[in-house]
Amino acid sequence: MTQPPQWGAPPHRPAPGHGYQQPPQQHWPQQGPPPQQGPHFQPPQQWPQQGPPFQQGPPPGWLPPKPSQLTLLAVLNWILAVGMLVIAAFVIMSFLMSGGTLLVGILLAAVIAGFGLLNALGAMSINHPHFPNTVASQMAGCFTGLVLLVALIRSVRRGVAELVPSTASAILLALCVLSLVLATRPAVKRWIIAKHQHSLSQGHRPRNRR
């Protein structure tokens, strides 16, 4: 029989060769990245970026080039202005040669010349250095087109005798329609908006604003 352990006695250990003994643990070298400290540490290389950096939208203060449609519109307005003044002079001469009432001819010529001046105002509004617009050009195109249409119908009814006035009225009417088409082009509208924003960013203010 075995005696129970007494207080203060060393713990009972099994005899060698008896029982299970845990084998000693072997420490294998760690497989992984080297420590990021020490004299032999080298930081990872950073390759340079290829290509220019990506930019979202144009830089501030940038203005796209002026569309050719807007330049052509200004030229057409000047041509219509000169054409309407020539027609006004022709009306006065026709009243003088026909012996009609000169006062009526002068009033009619004044109305036609007024539309010519409106076309000139439209051309100057298009070429405004800071705040261009096509409002005056479109108004001039509408009124001028009506006047030229009436003149064309009147000349055609008179036959071959009014061949030159009919041809001139038809050409000016075609230019008037073309000017109205150019004034409503999306590229023209976008450039005018961009030009206004660019002028405002530079400190310019319209005259009707304080």
C-alpha cells in the first residue's frame, strides 16, 4: 500500500521511463518579411507614375476658343445692315423718279434704315469685349426678314422690271434666315455663357448692374 503524501514533502514524480513525456519544442526560423527596423532595412521602391495627372474639367479662368459660327453671325449682321441702308436709299430714289409723295418715301426709307441700324447694333453686341449676346441680332433678324419678305413679294409681282430688286431681296432674305440659325446654335450659346462667367471672374460687371 502507498502512503498518502505528507505536508512539506516534495511532490511525487514518476520514475524515469514511465508515463508520457512531452518532447522538447524546436524553434524554427520565422518565414516572413524582414523587420522594418535596423541598419539593413530598405524601404520598398516606389515607381514613378506614368503619364500626366488626371484633371477634372478645365482650369479656372480658362475660356474656350470663339466659335466660327459667332464670327460669321457678326459678319452677316454687318452685311444686312449695309443692305438695308442701300434698300432705304433705293426707296427714296424710286419715289423721286416715279413722282410719288416724297414724304411717304422718306418715312418708309427711315423704317428700313432703322432695321439696318438694328443689325449694326446686333453685330456690335456680338463683338462686345466682355459680355457678348445675340439678343439684338435675333430681333434684327426677325424684323429684317419680314421687311425683306414683303419687298420680295412686291418685286416678284411687278415681273421682270423688278428683277434686280427681287434678286437682292432674295439674297438678303437668305442671309437673314442663316443669321437666325447661327444665333441659336448650341456652340454659340455655350461660348457666350462661358465668356460671361470669365468676364465676371476677372471683375467686370455689366452696366445695368451696380
